[in-house]
Amino acid sequence: MRAVLAIAGVLLSAQAFKSGIEEVAVSVTVHGRSSERVTDLRQTDFRILDDGRPVKIEVFGNARRPARIMLLLDTSASMSGSLARLQSAARAFLARLAPDDSVRLGTFSDRLRLSPTFVPASDESLARMPMSAGSNVTVLYGALVEACGAFDDGEHRVIVVVSDGADTASIASERTVMQRATHAGVTIYAIGLNSRFLERGRSVVRGPDPALRDIAEDSGGTYVFGEQSGDLTELLAPILDELHHEYILGFIPAQADGRIHSLVVRVTRPDVVVRARRHYLAHKD
């Protein structure tokens, strides 16, 4: 299947060269109503709408492919009581990565702190990444925008973010994050946790930023409310399974205008849930 996908990619590149328009590749996951993955679909089962107009699917594949993953962990002051749990979950997540995956680890509170470069998950440098409580502010949007711009290469770009609170200090907005993820071709998976802190001597519990769900789903990823399970490891494991088992659809957009366009992926099979990014960037000639 890998060979089939590689050949398909070459054919699509040739078609795109002839037309003068760069191809668009879309990662798609399909789940049944009981959340089980649907793995037996064919190219003829899919439909792509580009700005509401159907386009021909030029490439189809469902082979596993390596990912470049940024794991971003919120270490703001309100997370101080959860850092041990977060660190343990991060280690378990890294241990589950495949040998051909690569990862950068990041933490954020008042700013984003990233490991120097993408490395295999077994690299010892990841264990030396500091995991201490930061300041009492959270630049969630700013961290995501910066992370989207920090990918060096690789086609399968993924951000996994765990955060416990609303953005309190970013210059960037929710919309900015969505646009940057679209430009960079990044899929965002998010786990939201409740924020717990003291305010005027009282214990306060506040829900995670509601925009985090919109950001993840717009990029083709998914959002999970982490308070439904005390085990973060259980929440991170399905993310890895999903991003390694996706359908890949390729099409040639009608316009190479350098703008963001809407994208809808549908399947003909009933009673399934389709997840794909909702926008794409049509690169200029």
C-alpha cells in the first residue's frame, strides 16, 4: 500500500505540474456512530467540495505514514498540581510513537518553550525538557501560532496540545490560529482540562477555553474534554492511533490564487462521522 500511495503522489505531482497548480492533500478519518474507525472505504465512497463545488479526487490512499508531531503542554501556574500527571502522560505518549515518527516537545505559560529540533521519540534530549510550573498567564493562541510556524519539513504535520485554561495573554486570536494552521497544513488535536486556582482565598474551577474545540475541528483534528477521564494517557493514545490511520485524498484546486478556500469531505456511506480540515490554502503559481 505504501508503494501505491507513493506512485499516486508522483502521478498527482505530474498532473499538477501540467496544470500549473499545486495539488492539495487532505487527511481524513471516518468513524462509526460508536466511535470505531471505518477502514474499508474506497475512493468512490468519497466526495470533495471545493468552495461548494465538487472536484475530482486524483489520489487516494490509506497507508500508514510517519508524522512530525509537536506535543505542547500547558505549564501555567494553575497546572502546578497536575504537572506530575502531565509529565507521566507525555512520557507514555512518546513511548507509543513509531520509530519513523519525529517529535518536538514544548511547554507554555507566558511564552512557548520548544525543544531545539525534531528528533525520534527515543531521543534522550526530550527527557531533559524542563517541566516546572510557569507564570500565572496562558498564551494558548500565541503558542499554537508559533508552533504552526516551527515545522521545518514533512507533509504529515501534527500538533497535540494539552491545556487547562482560557487564553489570558495572547496577541493572537482564535481566528489567527485557524488561519496559521491552514497555511502550514497542520492538524491540531487538543485535550482540554479544567483550571483550578485560588481567587481571594476561594478555590475556583474554570472550564477550558471553548475555542480550543473550534480550533482543533477546523484543522481536521479532534478535541477531548480531559475531565471525563483521570488518566491523560488513555486520552492521548487514541490520538496516535487516529493520526496513523487516515485516508489521504488529493485534488487539484480550480484556482491558484494564494487564498484560503472552504473544504468539505463527505462519504456516501450512511451513519458515519467524517473528520477533515475545513479550509485549505491554494498556493499561487
